[in-house]
Amino acid sequence: MGAWVTFQLQQKKPLPSNLSRSSPTAISCLTTLLKEPVVKAFFVHSNGVRLLVPFINPPFIQPSIQLVYETCFCVWLLSYYEPAIQHLATSKALPRLMDVAKNSTAEKVVRIVIMTFQNMLPKGIFDSQMIELDLSELVQSLKLQTWSDEDLLDALNQIDENLNKIKALKSFDIYKKEVLIGRLDCFDLSQFIKHHIDGRFIVTKLNAKERVMKLLDHKNDEVTKNA
């Protein structure tokens, strides 16, 4: 059965004009089959993830909202499976999922996409993509909408919080590189406090405030301004 599903996805293009009944049927079957570890392993090994990703399309492209949901449901199931993560990260899965969430009003579709993002976040491999594609902006937009499922709103808040942490860590990595090559100003202390989880404690322990106060009378105007 797994081989038949993979074959159907491989043969048919994911466009409405070329989409035969076999492709939706194959994806519908996958929603059940991918719950089985053996099938999941076979599907990934058979390059099934890359065959499935092109079918992730928003409602105005896919012929039915059910197909949109079932395709995203399959990706959600795969997001639990470690060997599938690399395939998802190196494909266009993330931007396509974002496009679906951005253009869908069906709560079940948005919920399954957000649940997939929740699974992707701890992996780390999606961090750069999430920042570059501005997933945070999409999450903020979705939070402003009215949802009947309270768990969905909780998930959005959790993702928003985690994305902020990722952005802070990325910013600190950039800052750390600048410090290591000697690019340090008085102004960088505030950035250190802002981006390092224990920044304020460390700066206080080093008596930085007293040292900065002394720089207020520095002969260099730039140093005085930053102090």
C-alpha cells in the first residue's frame, strides 16, 4: 500500500488541472498509513516527503479544503519522525505551510499547521528559515483573529514566545562575534543586558554602572554619549 501511495504522488502533478482522483485518494490514505512507524520509514526512505511537499497549497490552489487539511495532516505526522525532519527542512515545506495558514479561514487547517510549527520549533534546524520568512509576523496576525479552539490560541502564544527567544539568541550570536573581534562600545552593554538571559546580573556583579558613570566625563564625546 505504501508503494502504491508513493507511486501515485510521483506520477501526478499537484495542480488542479492535472490532479486526478488517485492523488487525493493517496493523500487520504496517508493520513492513516503514516501513523504506522513501518510505513513512515518506508515513505521517507522512498523520497515520499519531497513528493508530498508540492501538494501543500492554500485553498485557492487546491481543489478542496479537505485535501488542504489532509496534506497538512500528513506533514504534521511526519514532523514527529526524526528522519523526516531533514527532508522537511531542506524542502519548501515551511514557506508552503505558512502560505496555507495565511490564506485559510478553516480553523482545522490553521490548527494543524500551527501544531506542525510547534513540532518544528524545538528541532533547531528550522530557526533561520523561521526568522527569514518572518513566521513571527504571521503568528501575530493569527493571534488577532477569533478562534473557537482555546488550545490554538495557547499554541500561537507558545510559538510567539519561542520565536522571540530564538531571535534573541541569534542576535546574541551576532553580538558575540563582534565582541570577539574587538568591536565593543559602551552602548554594547545595553545590548548585552537585553539579549543575554543573565545580562543584568552579570553587569551588576562587575560594577559596570559605576564604571560607566565615570565615563560621563570622558574627553571623547562619542564615549560620553554612549555612556
